[in-house]
Amino acid sequence: MTRYFSLLFFLLFTGTVVAQINAPDLQCVRNDTLFWELPVNTCGAFNSYEIFFSPTAGGPFNSLTNITNPTATFFFHNNPAGETFFYYMVTNANCPGEPQLTSITLNNESPERSPIDFVSVNNGLVEIQWTPSTSPEVTNYIIYRTSPIGALPIDTVDASLTQYLDLTSTPGGQSESYFVLAMDACGNTSVFDLPHFTVFLETTVDACDRSIQLDWNRYRNWPQGIQEQEIWISTNNAPFELLTSLSATDSTYTFEDTNDGNFYCFYIAAIAEGTAVISNSNTRCLTLNIVEPVRDFFLENVSVTDNNEVEFTWTWNDDAEVANVAFEEGENSGALSILGSYDPGNNLNIQTSRIVPEANPTQGKRFYRLIATDDCDSTVNSNIVPSIFLMGTPLANQSNQLDWTPLDRLETIVEDYDLYRIVDGAASYMATVDPTVNQYIDAGIDITNPDESNICYYVVANARVTSPAGEEISITSQSNTTCVEQFSDIIVPNAFVPEGVNKEFRPRLVFGTEVDYEMLIFDRWGKQIFVSTTPSQGWTGRDGFFYYPAGVYTYIIRITQTNGRMVEKKGVVALLR
């Protein structure tokens, strides 16, 4: 406590200030020894310094001693019991009528504590603020920071200061903790109070969950505790804004509203209960690098190539991080199996096409789907798209009937079908039919042209597809290529004259092509006497130098066409000589 006379000066009737008797400047008490600085008095002769003491701050105070040495600056008060005493001093001088001033009142205890208000991170350094000690003898404050080997003093500041910026702190790498001790001129310090810890924020990116995990230690040792905590965020160097408020007990938060490549900064603000005191954590910044998922995955089209391979065309986000794309095929949409897969690499396009030779579009109508797997093993399925299956049937009147399955996929409008025929490897447009028609008869076959004995066809659907984004896309979906072989006919002569004009028995094939040919000749007793496997090799009526006699012989001619159809003809032929 401090005790002063209320009378500090006197005014004379002339308006001037009278002299006064200054007390010693009582500095501190250490080991029951009082220390002071000498006063300056010029009003009269020095008599003594008088010390008063009391066991209580409010008195009453009694005289402890008079010190007659004007240069004395300390006094030892024998206190073997270690009692608490309060002291003040006055100067006794021969200055009649002049006011006698008292020193401050000190006790023999250590200085009172200087409680920390907060420690907070400011521009990457720790700022400390404290409440001044109530002890009047305090001359300095010692700042301590904890380390692996204990609390170490890092600086001493004047008692007039209550804030300090630690220029050597590293709050971005750890939670820093501090003590502030009040110190008097004797080197006495206040006792250590509870340390205050900065909030240390750490961030962890989960590339597959596409989130940022925030973890921190809660602010420690506010006497009143934490009222709430706030998370502040800056995106791409924009000003910080409040992201969310959390309870006093939270120490983790998951930020999920992320975008790959964004630059994010976060810090935590702890707010003391019942006050406006705020402590900020370190600021943690990062450029987000997450696995971009497959989005807007849409199988636009499935079309069969001229080689009866299937080409898939699809769209997706070109920043997706895709590890694998699998192709599925099935006879119906509910039973699909994987045909194959490939790694698209890092160079994705919004629209991608790929031909899959493992597909089987010639076996019937097929359904197709894509499965994309990203770098986190998450899969996304595309929509299911059918192919067009074309079938051809030869008719007896030298025409071909074509039938195909419709392009009956969702969100699709078929405008029409274009039909093409392939003769001798060259494709040509044949006809366009209404989208409701799925059959066509090609009656324009030239029976005199051997190349038209086996004509190939394909059909192309012209359609409009609506994507999930609502965009209308024009597509052309081609069917498989199917070939139609006309029926072969065998024209056989009923007689031949080896020594005449028609010297051998050889049938003539009309239309169609063959892969196997066989002609057998039998005598009248049923014995096979000749065989030919080539249409150009006929029977000459002899076997080496042996000439078969004139008469009637039986033949069997068999042809297997390229489509597997067998044509057989039996009869008799007359050998004339």
C-alpha cells in the first residue's frame, strides 16, 4: 500500500509554494533489510530518518527506529519469526512549519503477481499483455518463455509497460507458453503464475475425402475460461472472414467446401469468457492439392466401326484424376461384364473417344457402360447406352431383307436411319427411312454381277441426345456391318460327248460364292468313279487311259456357301460316244 499526506504543499498569501521535507525513496525489502534512496532537502539541518512499521497494511504504524546517519541507505530489521510487516519512512529535519512527506508503504513480501491477460499471435510473432502488479515497488517485468529445459527469461521491460512482442518466438511451429514476473529494485520477483499458451493450429489435407482437417490446442489458463472459439478463413488472398463459431471444448474441425488449387489460410480466435479478450492462433496457409473426382460423366454415344469394333464417346471434367476406365458390355442392361480397361493418363479432354476391339456387336443387341476409377479408388458409372444390331436375310427373289434394333435409349430422339450397302469393299448410300421403321428390303441386286452375290450393309441412326446438363447433342450411331449372301444355283447339263463339242461334264454355278465344293460321279452299280473339289474341274468320262462306256451315270454336287448354307443337287447324266 502507499501512504501519502494529503497536504503536498502550502500556499502563502503571496501565492508562492513553501518548502517541504522530502522522505527517503523507499525502494524495496530484501532479507528483512530495507533499501532506500536518499532524499534532497535544503530547508534546514538533518536530524534523522524515521522508519515506521505495522503487521497490517492499515496500521496502526509504530516507530521502528531513527537513523541519524544522513548517508545511510539501508536498515536491517531483525525478524526471526519471518512475520509480515509493512514499512514507510519520513525525514526529520529542522524545518519549522514545513510539511513532512512520507514515503511509499512497502511490505517485506515478494511483489504481487502481474497476471497475463492474453498471449496472441500477431503477424507471426507472439504478443503478450498483462495486468500491472499492485505492488508499488515494482520496477521491471521479466518475460519468461518455456523451453524443453524449463522456463527461461527472454527479456526484462520497464514497469511502465504492460505489453511485449516476442521477436524470437516461433508460434507457427509450436504452441508457445509464457510467464510474466514482477520485479523490484532488490531483485525480488513475484511468484510464477500459471503459464498462458498460444493456440497452435495445424492442418492436414485428405486428398481423397477432399477436405482439410484443422487441429489445435485450446487456449489455456484464462481464469474465467473460454467462452467460444472462431475459425477464420481467407480464400485466394481475399480478406479473412468468419467461417464458423465453435464451443469452448472443440479442438478439431473438418473443412469440406474445397476446390482444388485454391489457396486457403486459416486461424483460430479464442474468446475469453465474460470479456472482449481475444487470442489468435498462428495462421496456417496451403495451396490445396486434392484428387479431383469424376464429375458430369456422360456416355454420349456408342457406335460400331466398319471393322465391327465399338467406339465409345463420353464427356467428363477434364481435371479429373482418373486411374482407370473400364468398358462394360451385356445382353441386357442388368447383366454387364467388363470387356477391358485402360489408363487415360493425365491429359484428359472434356470429350473422349476410344475404340474397344473386345466388344461383340455382331452377336446381337448389346448394352454398354463405362466405369471410371479415380486415384482414390472411388468409382463413377456412366449411363447405359445400347448399340444397334443389324441382321440380313436373303430372299428367294434375289433380294435381301434388313432388320435392325431401334436406338431406344433414354433422353434420345431418333430423327431417321440411313442405310448403306458395301459391294466389293466400297460403301454407298442406299436409303433413308423413318425413325419408326426398322426394316428394309434391298431389291436392287444385280444377279449378273458376281460381286453382288454377297453384299454387306450397315445402318446409321441420326439422333439428338440430351445430356444431364440439359445440353442437346447431335450424334450418329452406326450398327454392326452384316453381310448377306444370296442363294447359289447349280445348272447341270443332262448329257455330254467327250469326243464332241461338250467334252466334259461340269456344272455351272449361278450367283453366290462357295467355300467348299464337291462333285461325285457313280456308275450304274453305285460305285464312285470320280470326285472333284474344284468347280473348274469337270468329268471327262475316262480314268487315265480307260474310257467309260456310254450310258447313264449318277452325280451328287454339294456346295457350302460362305454363310454356312449348303446347296446340294442330285441327278443323272448321259455319257454319249
